[in-house]
Amino acid sequence: MIVLTEDAIHAALRTVQEPELGRDIETLNMVKNVAIDGSRVAFTIELTTPACPLKDEIEGNARAALRGIGAETIEITWGAMVRRASPAQAQQLLPGVKNIIAVVSGKGGVGKSTVSVNLAVALAQAGASVGLLDADITGPNIPLMMGVEGQPKASPNNKITPLERHGVKVISIQFFVPEGQPVVWRGPLIGGAIQQFLRDVEWGDLDYLVVDLPPGTSDAQLTLAQAVPISGAVLVTTPQEVALLDVTKALAMLRRMNVPITGIVENMGAFVCGHCGEVTEIFGRGGGERFAREHGIDYLGSVPLDVTVRQGADVGIPAVAQREPGPAARALVDIAQQIAARMSVAAARNEAPVLSIS
């Protein structure tokens, strides 16, 4: 009769790799609360992100390793402890925020805010604590797309309490101006507003703060990069050449500011007719993937044209939060998982530097 011991359990699980990080789950201190009752083994695996795309692979390998030493009943409880991609000492302005994800585009109209909203909600659905900062001061669309309205109140320590929707904390200049009134501000005022949203909002403890930046290369990007260490930037483009030309400039700006590049998302990919199934590449084909290859960055995937994205944005229900998610929502969830995985890799390797403007 095989007698299982805690040492044997840990030894077996030392053969199980965390595929993204390239180290075993024991070395990464992911195995917790081991309990043994005869041939029954129960334990917790603490993932580096609740949005881990390779959870099933880790589970399958863990079960196989334990069955190999005689365990018959295996009960796995899942937890998550998101790691900080930037050095803790660098995060002075937002000490409770572990990772700041900047969503960037070279031009307007490519769906940057759509990606921001769905990324934030998908991460929250996976179990992460998430904030969404609408840094597009002169063109704030996040409140409409998230279905949140009202005016934030002051917290007990005299900070701004963000509004919440779909499990995400949200702040936007739109909450503070009358409906229909434009925000006609020069660059320094825009930078000041972003600073205030970072400094004076009660964000609390967040695994991820998603920042929806305005298109182009301007004061907003400079302000964010100077104020906080960005864990990673996600570029958004469409497949067409004019969008790729502009995203080239955005990439150059980010590299000049030493911002880590998480990857590029190709939005508005092929449209599949719901009636006949015909595929129409309205904005071209493969531009995002080709751009990633030519510029040495990760290609995070393509989001197809899907009418449910537009419908949801108009009524404040992001694609990933809809009752019957369409193909775009599935692509966006996969992209969110990839981004979370890359944040975990950056945290494990401590690759995210303290930013400076040269």
C-alpha cells in the first residue's frame, strides 16, 4: 500500500511547469494548503493571474503527476495572487495598484476604447480587481460604453470615489462636466487632469489599472509615462495601411519613453455574414500580424467586425459582458488572458523598468 506524504506531494508537483513563466509551480510558491487523507490529496494552486490562459494545462499536468505517485482522489482549489510587474519602490503615486496597462493607438476610430473597456471587464470577470481610467480628456467615451453615469462622491479621506460597473472601478472627466459640453483644454490642463485622476482618486488595491489614452502622441501619453511606471502598453490598430502608418509613430513614442510593449491588437478584422457565412475583409487582412513581425513585438490577436460590439457599446454593455457573447467577445477574452499572462511574465522576470523621458 502506497503511503502519500507531504514531501512526496511537493516533489511530484515540482515536475509541473507554469508554461508562461518556464518554472515549476513549487519553485514559484504556487502550491498552498496541502492536505492528505489516505489516497486523497487536496491543495490550492495560486495562479499569478486569475485570467491565466493555461490553467487547464497546469491542472492536467498536476493531476497526472499526483496520480503517478498513487493519489486517487485529487481536489484542486484555485486562487490567484497577481504579481507587480514594476518595482514596488517605483510605484509611489499608486502604491495599491500592481499593474498599469496603457491602451494606445496612433489614430482615432480604430476601436481603442472598445479594447480598453472589454479588456477591463474581461479581467474583472476572471476575478481580478480592476480599474479603468478614461484619459481621453477631450473625447471621453468610457462612461457610455460602460453604462455608468452619475457624479463620484468624496471618500472619507477626501479623495474621489470612482463609480463602479461590471465589476470595474471607473473614472472619467465626463462625470464632472454637463452633458453635451465640450472639454476645450490646452495640453497642460489635460496633463493636470490625468495627474489628478492618478493622485486624487481612491483606487484602492487593484491588480490592473487599464488606462484608455487618447489617440496619437501628445501630452496625455507623456504625463502618464512621467507620473507612473507603466507595466505594459497595448497598441490597437486596424489592418489598413493608414492605421498602420500612424501606429508606427505611437510605437516609436513608447520606445523612446522606455515603456514596455505588451503587444498589438488588430481590431475590425474580417466580417463574417451571419446569414450566408461569407467572409469580407473590409479593412484589409493581416496588417496587425505583419506589423508585429516587422517591429519585433507580440501579436495579441485579431478582433472580427461584429455588430454586437457596436450594439453593446451604445447601451453600456461591453461585448464580453453580454448574455450571448459573439465572436468578437471571444477574441477579446482571449486577448485579455494573453495580456494578463504577459504581465505575469514581466513580474516574474522583473523586466518592467522605472520610466524616464530622454
